[in-house]
Amino acid sequence: MIWTEGDTALLRFCRLDGSLGQVHPLRVLSDDGQRLVGWLPRDTPIVGTRLEDGTDPRDLPLEVRFTTPRKRFPDTWRRTSTLRVVDDNEWSSTWWFFDSAGEFLGWYVNLEIPLGRGESTVDRVDGALDVWVEPDRRWEWKDEDEADASVDAGRMTAEHLAQLRAEGERLIALAEAARFPFDGTWCDFRPDPSWPAPTLPATGW
């Protein structure tokens, strides 16, 4: 599947047991069938996840955070806008974060297990472990404790986590060398104000 500029592609976060988590609709900027560049503006409707009682899973102790059942519900992408590069062959996607005034805040390397594409979807497994890179390219690991807890809970294997960490180290090396995606590309990005926000379809996600 190859999308054209202006299409909506659904970035779906799946689990290895086959269940589905969050869904983020992206306005397609470019796509070659492998690497998708998409835009998720602030206040876009998404599919979110919470515990059965509506609690944020991060409010739970780590030892039960990944074993307590969750449900999906209509939600909104808040506070920031993101430009995202998702490559079907890479165990990560890179997100450029922008504040409400359009100022670049930094890069987020979301470490993921790629699962391929559907007719309207790009499917990934969120690896819990992430890397934050400041505009000056200082970096830090994020959520290392959650990644370990995810393995303990059987949500992914130690081998998965090792490959995710290796992918993070690969992106860190690119950041330190100021190479793409950390070379300044798209840091001054401004969306066309005439673009409609991406939307979730009534079905199919």
C-alpha cells in the first residue's frame, strides 16, 4: 500500500497477543511504500487506552501496570503537534514535537516492533523504551523501568527488548553525529493552514 499526499494513514499500536491499543490518524506528507512521513496536529481525535475504570495505566505500580486489563475509548491528541517518520523496516519511529506556537521542542524516538501495513494502517508494537533528544542533541533514555516490567509481564521478550535497545543506540549515534533525522530537517516545519485535520474513519481501525 502506498499513500499519496493528503491521505490519512492510521498508525495502530498493537500487542503481540493480537489485541489493539491506541490508534493515531496521520495526515500523509509523503510515502514511498516503506517510509511514511505524517502529521498529527494538536486536538486531533485519536483512539486512546485506559484501565477499565478510566484510570491512566501509569498510575498503577509497575508490577501490575502491564497485566491489568485496558480498554479503548475516544480521546484527543493534546498540547503538542507531531511530525512522524515511520519506516516499515526499522524498529523505531521518530517524532518531531512542536508546541502550540509551532516552535520545535525536540525529537522523540519511539522504539517499536514493526508489524507491516494494511489497506489503511501501519501496525506497530510499542516497545515501552524510548529516547528523547533535545534540540541541541542532548539525549536521554525514557521509560527503562516500564520496558523491563513489560518483559516481566510477558508483553514482549528479552530478545525483543535487546533489539529495541540496539535500535535506540543506533538512533543515539545518529543524534550525536547530527545526521538525519537529527540534522535539522523539518525542525522549521509549518503545516499548510488549509489542510484539514486527519480523521478517524467510522470503521476499519
